[in-house]
Amino acid sequence: MKLVRYGASGAEAPGLIDADGVLRDLSGHVADISGEALSDAGLEKIRALDPATLEVVAGSPRIGPCVGNIGKFICIGLNYSDHAAESGLPVPKHPVVFMKATSAVVGPNDDVYMPRGSTHTDWEVELGVVIGTKAKYVSEADALNHVAGYCVINDVSERHFQINLSGNWTKGKSCDTFGPTGPWLVTRDEVGDPQKLSMWLDVNGKRMQTGTTETMIFTVAQIISHLSGLMTLHPGDVISTGTPPGVGMGIKPEPVYLKLGDKIALGIEKLGEQAQDVKEDA
């Protein structure tokens, strides 16, 4: 299934995309695409519905983040060996973990706002993993059973804030609008193996990133197992699993960063596409 949230920011309604690509309303059956609705039982309840009986959503409403009330937004850094190389950093022995503020989350096609004073705002296409059932001390073999589904994430990053302002990477990752998420959550049964998904990102129509989840250093299962030994993962938690090479910071001989007016487009196989305009924060 493809689950979606649509409508004005902060007032999104739940929906699904039917087999013909039509947006249908789910608000009579679930309050939101969040919490227990993401459990196996909650998803089975939605799956049992006949899409033809659901009201068609008229027009072209804004598409919001595909998960509501995100509890934790956990990011994995340097999870592709070639991205680590372009960043000039060694391949990590364990997953590099940092947090992105949930206030950074926006819809997949919402504008990205460069924060005041930013000169190093960068792009990162990433596979997002949405937890569906509580996970604590889970094995790699069982880890994917705790996944509700997957989505596209643009882990927008301000590199000067991230690297030069001291402390954790979170500073450069959590600016408002730095977490476009969606367009939809695709349930794990429809995605299949999360390690066989191609991904791409363009800036102003030029291909900057081309990759595949096959080249992850730590697989989705390994990441979930590792994180669940550090903290309990809850339904609606989101994990952004790292980016392939081609970020602006890694361009030689000189890095290239986003400018006002730039247009970003990105996508992942089976999970849909995003598009953002880069604007100046107020």
C-alpha cells in the first residue's frame, strides 16, 4: 500500500493511493498515518478496505509528510563507503548516529528555506525507514518485521553549521524545512528487499546523485538491530539511512552548495519522487 497525508500543514488528513494512482480519503477509518495505525494490525485493517468505497480526494491538495507525530527522527551518517570517501572520512566500524529535530520535517514538495547566514546548504537523498511495532533488543533476523514501510527523505544539511559550529552534527541537520519526507509511505510488503532500491537526486535538472541501497555499509536490518540495543524504537519513529555519493560538499575541485532559486528533484525506486524550491528564510 501507498499511504499518504494531504492538506494544509499541521492539518493533514490520512489517505491512500489506489492501484490507479488516485488519492482516496482514509479519515473515516484512521485518525492519522501514525502510531498504532502503523502496526501490523493497523495496516491490515487498512489493507482490508476496498479502495473503491473510499471517497476520491478532489483537486490537487498539498502532500504532507507521510508520517504524522514522528517521535524520533534518527539519522545514520557515512553509511555509503563512496560517500565517506568523498567526505574525506574513514568508513565507520559502527553506525554513526545523530538526530534531526522533528520540527525540520515538511512535505515532499514544500519549499526548503536556507537559514540566515547559510552559504553551505547541501542535499542528500536517503531511504527512510518507518517503524511500525516497538523494537527493543531485536536481532538482525527479526528487525525488518518491525518496519511499517519506507519513504524518500531529503536530509538537507548546512555543512558550516554541521562541521564548524562545534558539537553534534544535529546543528547542521535540524534547521526548519531540512527534512522533506514522502510523498508516501510504501508498506514493507510492497517494497520487498530494501537493499535493492535505486536512488537519484538532481539540482536544476543536473544529475548530482545516483546510487543504490545495495552499497550501504550497514543494512536496514543491521541499523534497526543496532539502534534497538541503544534505545527503544516506537511506532512512527523514522530512520534516515544515509546518502550515496554526489553531495555538494564532495564536488571537486570546489564544493557546490545550494543557492536561492535552485530546484531540487529526487526519488527512490518504488517510493516516489520529491521536488523542492530553495528559498530564503525570513
